[in-house]
Amino acid sequence: MSDSGIKSELLKLDDNSEQVSPIVYGEVKSKSNPNGKTILFYNHYDVQPAEPFELWDDDPFSGKIDGNFIYGRGASDDKGELITRIKAVEYLLNETGDVPCNVKFLIEGEEEIGSSHLEQYLIKYREKFSCDATIWEFGYVDEHERPIISLGMKGLLCVELHAKFANADLHSSLAAIVDNPAWRLVHALKTIRGENGRINIKNWNTDIRDFLPEELECIRQEHFDVSEFKKSYELSHIFNEDNIEEVKKALVGGVTSNISGLFSGYIGEGSKTVLPSTAMAKLDFRLVPDMIPQKQFELLRKHLDKNGFSDIELKFLSGEPACRIPLNDEFAKLVEASAKEEYGEVIKSISSPGTGPMWYFNKILGCPCVSIGCTYKYSRIHSPNEFARIDLIKKTTKLIGNIVEKYGKITDKKLEEK
């Protein structure tokens, strides 16, 4: 960022917060339009773990370039996206010596673990981060080369379930008389979600905000190719694949219960006849407006107790509420117009299927957040051989530049058409 002409610094919560990842902050004030609009780019510099390493074709941190592709952990999520923002600003500075509107960068290091300190950062540095609108950290491009503009993100609740019986692993012959914590956990997990994906926890959906008529119409207009999706991931089936409208509604506004990890006993090569003493499961639940993670956590605890699993320990790992801005938001219209200039056809979505801390920006900074970016829909983010497409990085860099230029032309509180 410094090499690109962006004034940068590291922000910390306090002098003793060495265990908290710092935020990289950047700012470029407009010389020609200092009292104009301010746009904030939110991104993150942390990535998912690269394991299992053996499934990568090359070193996951080599950034190998092969034709139109850059391979590596974080190539799309979020390094490819971040570079489009930086290079767009760098281009404007090199060409004109200025930016059309004020520009800020907030790049955090804990997004992949739930942005656990971001709310504190936003509160402490509220004035420094103040802005009129935020471009979110990513955006998908579908299989038909159309960028997907997302106006929201699902929330998230991450938990761990622990079961423990004996004080040490036992010989498996004792399974005739000693219960197994892995089986105990399996029985508990079975009560949480049905085979159709439906969550069986009482009152789980009570606080869900209904879709507005215009949101339902937007969902109907979205494209989703079931056959292409199944082919890309080599899937034999997906939920409700014969009802495309339900599939699309689920992606942008459906709750989920996902087992992201299971561990118990011996999982090495060959067999080991052991009766494990402990078992653990990691679960994540995608939430939608207006569900509150802490309240959903309590509902899960009550569910386990009611079904006879009060002995299972439940840990709260992280949680983020969902966020969704109105379809008629004026900044969203500006982003859409910029995307059409570069890509032609554009898809507008009421929400991403994924999660990020958008709710905090909307609540604390009081600004609309819009997702737009260069991540190809099937770029294997969070998986081995993650990649970014160079052509999409270039096109999105131009798109970001278009957004900044258009935003610099806005002079009053209400965004006007160019």
C-alpha cells in the first residue's frame, strides 16, 4: 500500500494486545474534492489453513502462475480481491496525482476466525473509519462471466460439542459394557438436523425476517444452473434440486447446520481397536436477519438438554449477525452501473451465501456495504488448489476505478445519476 502511494499504518487495540492481529489502515485524501464522499474498502489479510498439504499440486503459498491462473491459499480469498482495490487507487494516483473522492482501507487479520475483535476496532477508531459507503472484501463472478453484486451476508454461529466418558482410551473389547463418547455425540448430532437439511431445534426460525416482495422478485431473476453446479463439484445430488426457486432462496436466505469437523479415537493408517474416552464435533450455523448468534446458542443448549444430552459440553466459538441492505440503495445502484460498464450483464443478489462482519459496519459506521469483486464462482476458496483468474483481476481493477470516479462526482447527500 505504501509503495502504491497510500498512506498506511498499523492499528492496535492497545499496547498490550499482542495476541490480537493488528488492522492495516490506509487513506488517500482527495486534493480536488476533500469535502466530497468517502469510500472505504474492507478486506482481510488472513487466510484459511492450507491443510491438507498433500492435496495441493504445488506449494500452497508459492503463488504459482499457470496461464490465466494464480494458484495458492488466499489467491481469491482475499489477496486477489485486495489487489484490485490497491491497484485501482494506484492507477488513479499515477495518472492524475489525485483521487476523485476520499479513499480509506481497513484490512483486518481475523476474518477467517470470525472477526472476533473487529467490533472493538470499529468502536475505538470510529472517526478514523468514518465513511459514506463500503465496498466489501469480495464478490463472485459466475460461470457466464457475470459479476454478482451482493447486498448482504448471512450471519454465523460456530460451536464445539464435547463428550467425555472414561479417564483414558480403553481396549475396545470393553465396548460390551462401556459407552462410547463418539456414539454419544453421533446420537446428539442426529437430533439437530434432519436428512433434508432442516434444523430440528425448537424456535430456531422464530426471529427470521420474511423476504420482502422486491427481494423475492430479485431471487426469481437470479440464475442458478443445477447441472453445472453438480458437475463442478462432482455431486450426485443437492437439496431440492427439482425446485430451483427453493434452491435459490436457500442460498441467499436459508439457515444451515453444518458439521465442519469430527474427531474421536484413532484416525491414522490401519486399525487400532480402541474405545475412545473423548469425542468432539465442530458445527457452524448460517444465520439470516434478524437472528442473534447468542440467542441461537441458548436455543441449541436447551435443545440438547431437552433431548437428554445435558452431559455434552457446548462451547461458543464465535458469532456474527446477518446483514442485508435495501435493494433500492443508491450506492448499490452506482456500483451496478459501474459493473455494467465493464462486464455488460450484472447479477444482483440480496445476500451472499457466506458470512462476514458486514453487520458491524452497518451498525457502527452507519454505511451501506456492497460486495463486488473478481472471485470466480468455482475458484476453490478454502480448498486445495485455490486459484484466481488474472483476467478477472484486471477487469475488476478497472471496475473499482470506475466506482471511485463515479463516487467522486457525487456532491450532495443523495446519490445522483452521473
